[in-house]
Amino acid sequence: MSRAVEGICILGADETRKDFLRRLLILVEDHMLRIHAWSLMDNHFHLLAEPLEATLSCSMHRLLTGFSAAYNRRMDRKGHVFQGRFHSILVEYETYFRTLVGYIHLNPLRAGIVHSLAELAQYPWTGHPALIGSCCCDWMEQSLIKGIFDRVSLDWRAGYLEYLSHYSESKNQYMTTGTFRIGRDGIMQVEGDNIESHESGSLGILGSKAFAIAEYKIMQKHRGTHIRNRREQHDTIEQAIQQVCNAFHVDVNSLKSGCRTSSISRARFKLVGILIEEIGISQADTAVLLGISQPAVHHILAKRISQNGFNEIYENIQTN
């Protein structure tokens, strides 16, 4: 989950919501994340996500950096779009997974954006309509949710709707803080509903004490062994460069040499958009990768905006 700075409505328009979901879809297709539930509100979002072939931090960095860069250019603004780092909580499937699905999908109803489950069924900015079959969302994983409600109803969708209709708000405070947190002083039970009051760098746990203890033991076992690396992002960058070179029939070394032939310029124009808008690296790093100046990168971005280039994804780069 993450909130916008100063409460700005970063997701208040359909255009920005579609852009956010488009970027989320790319992460799913790249086997970086599996999404079980989601909700886009005007100034924040909730995802029930499962990391796959990349760390959660890598996936969220790619999602939020690319989205923020596009949002700032679209709105002609500068600075941060989200309030610091995203918040993440580790969820125990057996105890709180079902509750969290309900909490996330009922957000628009709780906020008064819709006024009934019938209206929520037609609201396109959560995963709820896909679960009940009123719209198609192929990239959303439904098997775990189906597994839960298969146990309580012959029709799992009917069981899911019945659960939502009797959803209890009593545990809502824990949905954004967790029931326990693991930090420097060990396991702490959460009291209150202000996530900012908890120790910086601690891990939120939404589950039982036994689950928190098990995760704490895992963290103790691996403490000090985690080395930050950017292999996932590096591989994605190199793959994008190679795909663009293949599509425009140019050599990688020529692309990075600062050459200004017509084919090189077209390839560079496409690649700048992919590196910054899709992968989420900075203008300065893009300039270094392509062997051009940062002002040149900025000029290409401005030209892409004028041609509405940001609405296209990887077009014509899969030609081989």
C-alpha cells in the first residue's frame, strides 16, 4: 500500500488509473508479481501481492518510479508523488488472507464512492468485479480465494459475496499495521492503528503469534546475509536494449556510442521511453547507458510527450 504526498488525487482520473494498471500488468506478465486482490483509490492503492521471480522491492520500485515519472510529466510537476517507501505487511494465509481480501475490495464502499455491493460489482477499479464474474481480469490470480470459499459454499462466488455482506470492520485497524511487528527488539504486538508510530525498518506481520515467531526465526537465521543487488533490473534493462536493437536493426555498440543516424535515433527514442517509463530508471542513468547527455534524454522525453508516446508499450520490438 502507498499514499500520495499531501493527499493529492494521483489516481483520481481514469487515465492515471489505467496507466497504473498497465504497469502492474507488465509486472505480472514478466513473472515478477502475482496479484490476488487490489483496489485503486483517489490518493492511495492497496495490493495483495505475491513476489515471484523478483523481490517485492524491485517490483514496487519499477512500478512506482515509472508511474511517478509519467504522472509528473503529465501534470507538469516535480518532486515526490508517493509518501516515502511503500508499506508492506507479510500475511498469513490461514488466518488473515480472507479478511484482507474483504478489506481491500470493500475500500470504495467504505469511502462512499459506491453505496452497495451491487454498485461495487460494476466499479472497475478493484478486483471485486473479476471475482464475481462481472468483468474479465485475466492477470488477477483467483485460485487462493477460490480455495478459501470452496470450503464454505458449493458456489465459491456466492460464498465470497455472503462473506462480504457480513464483513466485520472490527479487525480493520490491523489491515494497515499488522497484528505483530518484528524489529530490533524482537516480536512486538501491535496496539493502535497508526503505522507511522512503529519502529522504522520493522516488518509487519498480519497473522497469528505462531506465524510471527516462525518468521522471526527465519529472519534471525538469515540476518546479515542479504546483499542488495540489482540483477533483476539489470537483466530487464539489457533485454530491453537488445529487443530494441533487433527491432530497429542496429548494433548495441552503435546505439551506445552517441551516433545520430536515422535508425539509431529512432531506436534511442523508443528505448528512452522504455527505460524511464516502463523500467523506472533515472534520466541520469539512461543518459549513461545510451552515451548521451542528460539534457538530450530530457529532450527526447519532451518529444515523446508531444507525440503521445507514453501510451504505447513495447510496440514493434518483438519482431524477431
